[in-house]
Amino acid sequence: MSTFLSLEELRSGNRRTLSKAITLIESTREVDRDPAQKLLSEVMPHTGGSYRIGISGVPGVGKSTFIESLGMLLIARGLKVAVLAVDPSSPFSGGSILGDKTRMDKLSSHSDAFIRPSPTAGSLGGVTQRTRESILLCEAAGYDVILIETVGVGQSEYEVASMTDLFLLLMLPGAGDALQGIKRGILELADVLVVNKSDGDNRARAELAKNEIMQGLHYLQPLHDDISVDVLMCSALNNEGVEEVWDHVSGILEKLKASKRLESKRRKQTLSWVKSLIEQQVLHAFWNIGDVQADYMKAITELRAGKTTPMQAVEEVLKNK
């Protein structure tokens, strides 16, 4: 293992060590590759003991406020909470805001909480390329509940659902008015839908949104015959309804765990993860074969000059590879 990391320190819940461990596995430096893989191999026997929950929603829905309110509730119940908050990187500068810790100041300052904002760094889907590994490291560090916040860009919902036990979708009051604009696939992924900011003047609009969303859900087949997809309401800012949301969520998770469906789901996710890793490695290896980069640039030049078609350009790059 890398000399500056200790499995014992990580297992003790040392937050600084956990931060260093995630930095190591997120590193793109070739020199860090073997130490990262060794670390992951060592922590594997100590993983799998948490609940993994994905939380998404459109910008402005109050994800950070909801997560802080939920996190503080869980800590009050004696649980340790890790938040993997994915921060969108600029496609132009590559920079990211990484402001989740400032938006969750109470939660981030608590010794039983760990918040890790990570830039997407160009990866598709609104989640980082190493989110799955980060989950495992948090579990090894003893965190009971891991919340994965996505940027809510569409594809992110599918990505986060492929690595979590339960997917929670936050919605705004009045969302029922635009129900037709919500992708059917996203609603099918959601295990729980929560209308946030359901307080004050928004209460009536939230009730209307809840009823319209519930009507829309009637046309969708639930993932489990014995577990219905419910629509709840809360005001994370005022800590109203958050406890009821968690009781509902934990009830679903306990039911899935008792029936071994949670175990089966994680096995399927692991197989899907392996397939994804193979595809990434094959793609990486391809772009590093001999003259592939030069052949690609030549094909693109001819394509721009109108001397070839896209399919012919692809065939030229793949030829004899």
C-alpha cells in the first residue's frame, strides 16, 4: 500500500485518511494505479455494510438542503453519514465549483459525517468515474449510510441507479404541471419521489403536484409487486417531513434486505460494473495502439474536406487494428 495510507487508520474512520484514499483512487497518474488497486483489494472484505442511496433532482430543487437535513437526522439516530456530492465540471475550463461543503456547513462540521465533493472531470452521466470505488472506501471507513448526490442532468439518474440500493428523486411544487416533460425512464427508476419545499404558500401547489405525480405513476409498472412507489412531501429547510421520508426509505431497504433482493441487486450491479470497466480498458488500449491517433486525425481532416464519409472514416481508423 502507498506509504501515506493506512488501512487501520481508514477503518478507524479517520476522515483525513479517507479523503486521501479517495484522492488516490481518483488519480489519473500511472504511478498511482497500482497503489490504488492494492488499497481497494485490502478494503473489499470490509465493504457492503452500508445503505447506498442515490438522490437526484433538477437544479434548484434543494438537494443540498435536503441532504443536510437528512444527514443530521441520521446522525441523531446514531448513524454515520457519508455524502458523495458530484460537482459538474466546466466542459470549457475543466474547473468545478465544489461548493457542497459550504452549502452543508452543519453537516460537514460534524465528526460523524463525511462530505466529498468530486468533479465529474468530463465523465458522462453526471457521476465521477470513481464513484463506485469511493462508495467502497466509505463503507470500509465505517459509514452506515452513503448518499450519492448527482447533478440532475438526465443521464445521471441512470448512472446513480446502477450503483445504489435505492433511488430518491426530489421534485418541486408545481412539478405536476410539467409531468409530461419528465422522462418516463426516470420515473421508472425512482423508488421514492419527494416533493420538496412543501411549506407556506407552496403547500397547496405541493399537494397538487403530489396528486398529479401519483396519477402518472399508475401507468407505470413498479419494480417490486409488494413495494409501491410513493410520493411524499417535505420541507427540508424547515425540517418538516424529512423524518417521515427516512422512515419510508429505511422501511423499503429493510424489506429488500430481509428478502435477499438487496443482495441480488448488488451482485447484478457488480457484474455490470465489471463489464463497464472492461469497455473502458479496451477503449483506452485502442487509443494507445501505434498510429491510431495519427490515423484518426487524418480521417477527420479528410472528412472535413468532404473527401470521405463518417462510416468510411471509421473504417479507415479501424483498419488492420
